[in-house]
Amino acid sequence: MTRAIALLEARSGERLLHRSSRRLRLTEAGERRLASYRLVLSELAAADAAPAAVAGALVLTTPVQFGRFAVMPVLESFLGHHPGVSARMLLLDRVVSLVEEGVDVAVRLAALPDSALSAVRLGEVRRMVCAAPAYLEAAGVPARPADLAAHACLALSDAGDVELWPFAMHDDARPRLRSVQVKARLTVNSAAATLDAALRGQGVGRFMAYQVAELIAQGRLTPLLQDFEPPPVPVHLVFHPTGRRGGAVRAFVDHAAPRLRRRLAEIGAALARTGAPA
């Protein structure tokens, strides 16, 4: 294996692996080359025999709350259509390396860097600052981001009690994105627990729109500082240009993309009905 990789590196003129005494890790050039090699091998496999039906194993990762809220129903629907497919879904609030961690498809809520991976845009989702009506009745309603310094804020973090919350400031003719330092009264490393604390009136939190749209419609949370909201976050399905033999990856992307687009559009429509601009 070592000689084969050395031959590939000599032929490509690029280092394909970072080597250490403990691990091997693909370089950026290695990831690009791997995508090309997958394509060649996939075409060779397809030339040998095309499967009669979609089959195989699918490994999918998505942020925890979005996965539970939107992706799980789509995955269950997909499995219902394709009994020859099995799936493993990883709910993780971190960026996963598809190549290094053996993942086929990822849902990314972020701007995408350049990469050899393929991506399908699903839509976008807002970041919203909210609090319970009971908290606002007692503490008042912040009119500007700077007013958060006088409020009990809820942070989602693994360490520290200070967060930077981005806002669109309108000091000039054109809004500019600025981060406001927020000192949290309560810091939790779980989005669900942070949302629970906000619902109990513990303070002001920052959430993705899909987490709070229904709660806003029910009157259990009130959106704040909407004139200062930062640009929405793009949502993509990211996957290898060629999936495993059996067609499960491509079939899942084709099945999931229109359904997730529709779900994101429904969130915007639900917020518009509450008077919160979509």
C-alpha cells in the first residue's frame, strides 16, 4: 500500500497524505484525487453491471435539531421507497469530513468552501433572537443589539460565557455585518436545552428559524431585533461526486432535495403569517 501511494504521488507530483506516527490524513490534493478516482471506479463498475434497483448502505450526517425536525422524515420516506437500502444517520453539531469519517451525504447550514465535493442548494434559514413574553414583560424589549448588555442572555457553547452574535448594522447607507459581544447569564452546550430555558423565561437566546417558527406562531416566543438580523444561512446537501455502488447516494439526493426545499419554504411562510418577515 505504501509503495502504491508513493507511485500515485510521484505520478501526480503532489503529496496526497499527511503522515505521522499515529495517523494518515488526506491532503487537500488527496481529497481532489480521491474524488477523481471514485469517478473512474464508479464508471468501471457501472460498465460491468447496472443494478436493477437502488440498494446499498447510506451514511448521512446533519445538525442535531435540523436532522430531527426536517431530515429524519425525509430519510424514512426514502427508505420506504427503497427497501434494498439501509441507512445510518449521524446527528452532529460540527462539520464532518466526508472522506475521513466515511460519510456519504451531509446537510450543511453554512457557506461552503471550495471543495471537490458536489453540493445541491436547498434554501436558506434565518438566525433569530427570541425571548418568552413573560421575560420581556419583566425585563423590557431590547431596541438595538447594544441593549443586550442589560439583558440575561442564553449562550450555546462548550466553553466560556461570552459569545459574538452577528447583526446587520445600519449606521451607513449600506448595512454592515458586525458582531456584538454578549455575556451570557446561562451557557449550555445543547441547542434544545437553550431553547427550553428561553421558553421558561430565563433570558434572550439566538436560534435558527426552524427551531422557533412554530413557537413564535403559538405566541410562546417573541422575535427580537428583526431590523438587525444578519443575512440568512445557506443550506446545502453535500455529497461525493460519485456514490457507492448501488446508487443509494444519488437516489437519496434526488429524493431529499425537493422535500427539504419545500420544508424550508414552509418555515418562511409560517414566519410570514406571524408578521415576522420571511
